Amino acid sequence: MPARSCAIAVRDNCLHCPGPFTAPFLLKEINKVKMKNRITQGLLVASLMTASAGAWGAGAAKTAVDALNCTDDSCPYPTDLYKSDPVYAHDIESNLSAAGMANLIGPSGKLAGPEDPLSPVQIGGKTWLKSMVCEAGNCGYHYFNFLYQPDSHRLLGYYFDGKGVWVGKPDNEEASILTDGEIKTGPGETGTAPVATAPASAPASPDAPPANTIWTFSNKGTTLWQACGGQNSACAIVGNSKWYVAVLNRRSATGCAFGDFYVADRSSASWHRYDTGTCSADAYIQEGSISHGQYSSVDILINGSLVKQFPIGYWSAQKSFSGGNRPSWSKAKQKNQH
């Protein structure tokens, strides 16, 4: 190959010259081209890494104001926003302190278990952020549903720890959103009509179930109150979660020595009888859990051996969460086996 042709090849970034041509100046030119290519490749890689880092860093919203327009994966979790947005953290702390609930949520709060992302909801022409936090291992029985409005710095909530307590004064629409439709009337509603009383000609039954309780729930026309024996009830609540309540009736309708086991569903205001797997008089009930304590359960045992388990905490979490936050039964069972 003539020297000029190989020099042209070098200029054109051809780094392979056939034959035994080894002129020093050409080797020098080849090395320059190699170095130039390496620098170009390095700059390209660095540029791609910077772009990737920018895309990763632009994930979840870092402030509550930004979260007002978030969708799906860009909606932040309460704990993360607590760290990245001091205004949000101050508003949460001051509102909860005023309600006598200091240190309820946040990185070191009492409710440091599972949580929902703060997602925007429209209420009365304004955008609010809705979320839920709960206690690890006790999500169905100890939780806080809340609405936060960054522009007005308002916080409304429904705190449940065996009984429900309002934070702020949500109106009817806000109360319904906070409780997923379970409670329709909020304490802040103005002009709410009083509850109508029964006509004098139709007095209430002396053995009617207590109003607004699980005892009014029905199964094919029979209330749980009736199934339990009314005022002479032989039933006891043996497990509780946000959506499901476990009840044991010691006076079995089928002659079972252990009793009849019911589960009341708050979402449908219904109850159902479940097979416990035993009628032994030696059987007993114990509060348990699955998935390393993440979800509560009601366990039926005989002499320390588990006969049957009802994971009401898991069932409740399945009803409360959706999408990627919805718990997986296969994963819960797998964790429970370790």
C-alpha cells in the first residue's frame, strides 16, 4: 500500500493498513485517532449517564405543590415528602399537634408502617392530596386517612385506633372520601338535616340491633344480632380490622361444641359463617399474624396446634390498597413460611 493511501486511510479513521507498513509517523497518527475515539466515546457515555441520572432524579415529586399534578409513580409517599418538603412537614406537625396527636406520622411517628402515595383528588373545585398511613402489623386497626391542601395549609383526617376520631372538620364530601364512603356525614357540614325519628305508630323493636353497628349486618335477611341471640347474645368479637370483624357464637346453630364463626364485612354490611375446621370443645381462638407480623389474623388452635387461620388484616389491606400497593397473597404466604 503506498504511503499516501495509508495516510488518507488514517485521516478517514481507518485504523487498519494491510501489509507490513510500519512507518513511525503513521503509528503516531493511528494512536492519535484511537485516543480521539476513546475521548469521544467517554464523553458520550458521560452524557448518557448524566441524562439517566436526571431522569431518575425527576421521579417522584419533591414538594406537596408539585404533587398536586402528579400521576402514578411521580406521586410521593408521605414519609419521603416529610423529608424533602419542610413546608409540608411543618403543616402536618402543627395541625396534628393542635389536634393533640403529635408525633403520629413522619419518619419516626407511631404510624410508620405501610402507606399510600399522596395522590391528587378534586374536592369542591380545589385539588387536595389524599393518603393513608398505618401501624406496621396492625394496619386494619390503627391507621390515619388524611387530606392535605398545600395552598391553604389545611389538614383533614380520620384517625382510627379502635374508634374513629376526626382531625379538623371535614364536610360530608370530605368525610366520605376520608372513609372510602363508609361515613357519609362529616362534623363540618352546615345545615345537615337531623336524623328522622320513627313514626309513633311504628315503635322500634325492644330487641332491635344497636344502630350503626355490625350487628345490623344481614345474611339472607337475618341480621348478625338475630343470629347471635339478640339481647341474650352468645357472641363475642374475636378479631377486628378496618373492613372485617371476626365474631364467635358460642351457641352454635349446628350443634358444634366449639361454636359458630362469623366474619362481618363492613363494605357490604353483610356477614357470613365460616368453617373453622373443628368442633372440638378443646379448640380456642388466639390473635395471630401472617407475613412476619405485617397482617393480623384470627387463629383457631387445639393444644397449641394451628387448625385454621383467618387473615382478616390481609383481607382488609387488599380492599384498602390498589395497583402496585395491593398485597400479594402468594408473597404473604411465602413470608409466613419462613
